Amino acid sequence: MVLTGLKANDKCRIRNVSGGGYARKRLYELGLNSGAEVKMVKNDFGPIIVSLSGQKLAIGRGLAQHIVVDKE
Amino acid sequence: MYTIALVGNPNSGKTTLFNVLTGSNQHVGNWPGVTVEKKEGSFKHKGAIYNVVDLPGTYSLGAYSEDELIARDFVIKGSPDVVINVVDASNIDRNLYLTTQLLEMGANVVVALNMMDEATNKKIEVDIQELSKDLGVPVIPTVAAKKSGIEDLIEGTINAITNRSNNVEFSYGPSIDENVNRIADVLKGMGFNYPVKWLALKALEGDKEILSLIDKKEGIGDILESTKSDGIDYELDIVDKRYSFINSIIKKGVKKPTEEIVTLTDKIDKILTSRLLGLPIFGLIMYLVFQLTFLVGSDFLGGYVETFIGFIGELIASGLESISAPDWVISFLIEGAIGGVGAVLVFVPLIMVLYFFLAILEDTGYMSRAAYIMDGIMRAVGLHGKTFISMIVGFGCNVPGIMATRTLENKKDRMIAILINPFMSCGARLPIYLVFIAAFFPDHGGLALFIIYAVGIAFALLFGKIFSKTLFKGESSHFIMELPPYRMPKAPVVLRDMWEKVWDFVKRAGTVIFAVVTILWILSVFPLGVEPYSQDSLLGKIGEFIAPLFAPAGFGSWQASVSLFAGIAAKEAVVAILGMVYAGVSEGTELVTAIQAAFTPLSAVSFLVMTLLYTPCAAVIATVKKETNSYKWAIFMAVYPFILAWVMAVLVFQVGSLLGF
């Protein structure tokens, strides 16, 4: 499934980022790389917000749809 | 003298540490060839002087943005004796990513493990010795905001100058390592200023800067070509490997709670970023900022400055008369210098209060939330959410506002953000509004100010939409932004930030505005023999020549025309000129009375619309030229707002007149 399919407080592990061009590497560099554990904080309107070991990141919805995850 | 570079993520407390280290021994310049701010300072320790360079805050040292290029160029080419890497201990995993890159570059790194107090609050425990051993460099715990650990950090840094310790060898797994070595072998002896292994790694990562430097070299192209078919995604794999190195270190040296604790930030964010309340709260905050600016700045503080400037003026005037100085000297000093520059300086308290509140918003971490909340609206008009941050910076001054667009990596997003930034009303335009508000709407000052700024935002958004549909079509780049934890604003940071900007304003009054005022004073007394500041002077003739253009907008007087003309040099000059031509020695009240006589409420509104929207000042146009590297866009920046402003001002006046205002 993709990141936007998660509800608030769901946890998941990142499998990979399937698109997004230039932004892909930035996501990796910010710690959203394969295997990273991520918690969904907010997914209602606009960009989603995830927590990565306490660090909050806002990610545009379009880009978040390219992030393939395994729900835990 | 030794040079120390400060490197760290945004929000890692790097700037706070820089301030603690260097105190007031700072100066701000620009990096050669670019407009990125370069902050330098120094401190003394046991008789030796240490020069500290604060590099731009970055997450990585790739070629992603100009900031990152500057930081990495300085680490390599600036050959600092030590690089202090400021690491946010409460967010250690991601912060160490930058550390791994510094180690790859072979920099002489000392890690300042900052924000130890926040880490403790989050129940994160760090084994400093273990971490230091695994990274192969000194690690020193600090809390820069509370000035703790600073002595140790200075000792450790000085010690590192002579005892270089970075000697950890990285492994990225056999296949990457092999290719790094192959490329490095070819590059060896070619006389590069960079470590060859780092060059090789960057080339494999697909770093365009480095590739353009080496891919023409013999043998390199073949190796790079051969790596394309081996099924490895080098770009992302190398990032993954850095993170596995970090994870192995974290496992050994850092203890973290398995469950995330709900922090105060989470609770505040529930409200401030909520779908229903986020936008109204943001509006309310901005409204309060302007309301308070008006209340504290003009009613409370403003009076003193005004009285003081009036007092100085009288003192100088009577002094000059007593030594029977020539009339022209008195005229220049009193009507020109003090009248013009004084009219601008009167607004220092207001500017101070506005900058104070903007600095607080910035320091608390609210700005990134504002960008988050606005992303929807911004995207609806074809803009990137981050554009909003550059817009808010523009409230202070459009020059840094335009520079702040550098965080937008997509050319289209950036161009639009640059072209709409001047609609964000800057601090220099504030005095104009204040004079007119004091003259016509004194009872609703805060509201009037809020409306002016809101109209500016509305035009910025409108033109964002227009540009994204016409000049710059295409997709906006993706939105990725960190939402740092809320922090209590720290008085020294806020005050320093405010002071730097206020001082800049005062300096401009003393230099640019003084120069403009001098030129206009000369124009006002020639041809010799005319009544100074009269319609017969050169100044009056110029005004008279332009005036018909503004007649349909209701302010076709030579005085208003000449002030708008001067405003293209610098916006503060508008009030300075009005002060000179209307009031002589222009302490506020006198100028306000003159304005009341010369304008009607309706023509005042159309004049305000004109000053809000028309051609930005020379400094902004020069910045647009620098940032876009094109005269075409600089000219465009000067022309289209003027046409827009004129049309809007005429519309306001004509429609208003029809409605009987």
C-alpha cells in the first residue's frame, strides 16, 4: 500500500519511493529510506504529516502517493 | 588565526551556538558571487583569535540547493581548521546524516551534540564516549540556548586543531566500494582540490556539479557507463548505506523509548494545523501582530522618538542661527537632512515592534505551520506551499524575501515566488501607511494596516495564479517540509534578530535615504533664487511633469508625484519627500496635518493602493537581476507592478468618486 492509505496513528515501514523525481532522494536523505519506521500523524487535508522517530515531516499528497509502505 | 566553520541542520540550534560563541563580534556579508548571507564572527581564547563562519543550515551536502553547495564548498575549499557539526540530540538519527557526509569529505570534525535538554525530555540517552568512538571524532554535549557545555566545546575544538582525529573508513558494501576505488585510482594525481574518494562517491551518486568536473577525464566516463547496467541504484543506495552506518551507531550508543511520547508540540499542533481552525487562527495571529504593532509602536513608543527628533531639529536650528550660518546650510540641514531623514526615523519604534513579533513567530517554529496551512490555498493558485515563507519574510524586506525563494528547487516555482514577492508589503512602506492612517483613519489603525497587508497578499496570490497559467506553466515541485518542535522564543535570539533588521533600517535612513534626500534637496533649491520646495524649483518642475499621469487616480499634485518618483530609489523616501515638501521640519503631527489638507480620504486610499503595489525599490530590482540572472526579468519586475498599481489606483478613485466618497 502507499503512505496516503494510512490513518492517523497507524504505523508502517517504508518499502521504497516509487517516483517523485528529484524529491525522491531528498525523502531518503531526510530518513524516509527503505526500512524506516514511520507513524502517520495527520492525513485529512493538504500535505500529510508523518513522524519519524519524533521528527515531524509534512509531505505533499502527490509525493506521498509514491511512497510504498508495509503497514504494521 | 584559525578558522572554524559551523555546519548543521536547520533548527539544530546552530545560529544560537554561533551567537553564544562570538557574542557581538559578528558581521554579515555575502558569499562571493551569490546573494546568500555569510555570517562571520570571532572569539578570543587564551590570547589567540578564532574566526567562526556560520554556514547555511542544510540537511545534506549534495548539490540540491545553492545553500548546500556553499556549505560544502567552504568545508572543502575554504579549508577551515575545524568544522563544528551541530547535531540536534533530540533528533539524532537524521542529524547524523550530515555528519556522515562531513566525515566522507575528510573534514576535521568536532560534533557539538546540542539540545541535550530536549533529548532528555524525550527520554533519549546518549553514550557520549561510545558515539565519539564510533564516529571517530570528538563529541561534546551542549545546550547552546542555556550556554551550557560551551567551555568544553571551545576546549575540544582548539584541541582538535592540533589533534586531527577523523579517521573512520566507510564501507558502502563491496560493489559500491569497488567502483569508488576504481574511479579514485583514475583521479589520483590529477591535482584536484578535493579528496578523490569523495569525488568518486559523489560521481556515483550522480552529483551534477562533481560530474561536470570529472566526467570528461579519461577513463571516468567508461567506469560510470559500466555502472549503469549493474542493477544498483547508486543514488539511493549510497544514502541507504549512510543510514545503515548511522543505525549501527545508534544501536550501540543511543537509548530511545520504544513508544513515542506525546509532546506538547503534538497537542498544540492538533489545534494550530487543524482543518477547521488552522486558517482562522493564522489570520487572527497576523491581525494581532498588526494591531499590537500599531498600539505599542505608534501610540506608546512613537511619541518619544518624534519629540526627540523635533528637539534635535530645534537644537541644531537655534545653534546654527546663533553662529549665523548661511541660509542654505540651515535649509539643507533642517529641511533636507532632518526633515527628510527624520521623517523616516520617526518610524523606528513601529518597525521595531513589527520585527519583534515576526522574529517571535520565526523563533517559535510557527512559520513552517503557516506554510503547511497555506499549502492548500497556495496550490489552488499554482504555487508551492513553501512560497508562503518567502512571502512572510517579504513583510520585513523583499530583498531577503526574494532570497528566501532559494529553498524552492523548481525553477517555475521560484520565478513566480520572486515576481510576486514585492506585493508583500515591506517594512519600508510601513511609514507611508502610518502617515496616511494617522491622517484619515486614526481610530482603526490596526485594522487598516491589516487590510493593506491582506490586499498585498491577495494580489500576490492573484498574480501567482496568472503567472502559473501563462508565463510559467507546468507542475509545481513536491512539498516536503520539516515541522520543528515548538520552542519558547528566546529573548536574545528574538532581540538580536529584531535589532539586526532595525539597525539595517536606520543605516539605510543614514545612507540611501540621506543620499536621495540630498539629491532632492539640491533639486529643490535650483534654479538659484527660487523659493525652496516650491513648484518653481527643479523638483517642482519634475513633479509637475509627472503629475498629469496620476491625476486620474486623484493625487495629481507635484508633491505626491515627486514622492512616488523618489520611492523607486527607496520606499522610505516617499515619506521623507512628503516631509520635506509639505512640512519642512516634519515631525509627524505637522506632516499629518499637511496630508489631511492635501488629500481626501478617497485619494488617500488610492495613494495607498499605489504605494502598496507599484514598482519595488532599486535594491529589490537589483536582487531580481542577480537571482534570475536576467535583465529581462528585472525590467519586468519594474514595469508590471507599476501598470497594475496605476490601474488599481485609478479604479479605486474613479469608482469611489462615482459612489460619492
